[in-house]
Amino acid sequence: MHLSFPQQLEAFINHQVETGLYNNRSDVVFDAVRRMYEEKLGRLKHELAIAEEQLERGEFVEYESVAALMDNAMKQARENSRKGKKVNPCVTPNG
């Protein structure tokens, strides 16, 4: 895999190796990707824990079908859009 970085990031990566924090440039990139992965995984675990707590408290809505769920999501997206709120691209027709 070949990676290209802007000059500022290239200098940062080189500095990490030069100061002895990492053995080589690949280790710097590997560590950065690993940290991003672990951070994302941690956020997902946190959100799952919140969802489980909400489920235990009965704070959920049951839908008869996926179509009903999507209809509700689209309705909520249109309402949020009218209010000037950011709309998740996953619930837009082109998303």
C-alpha cells in the first residue's frame, strides 16, 4: 500500500520516528489507524450501552416492518430539514 500525506503530516510522521517514539514511518501510521479504530469501537460500545439501558427502561418504538421504520425516518428527516437541523445522509433519498 502506498500512502501520500500533506507536507505537514509528513513532517509530523518523520518527527515521531526521529524522536525515537516509533521505529519507522509504518509504525506511526499503524498506531494512528489502530487508535482511530479503538476510538470508534469505544464510541460504538458506549452507544450500544445507552441503547440497552433505554431498552430496559422501555424507551423504544416497535415497527411492523422495515418500510414503516424507513417511512418514519424519512418523515423525521424532512421535519428536521424544515427546522434547519442537520439531516443524516443515510435517510435522504440519495443517501
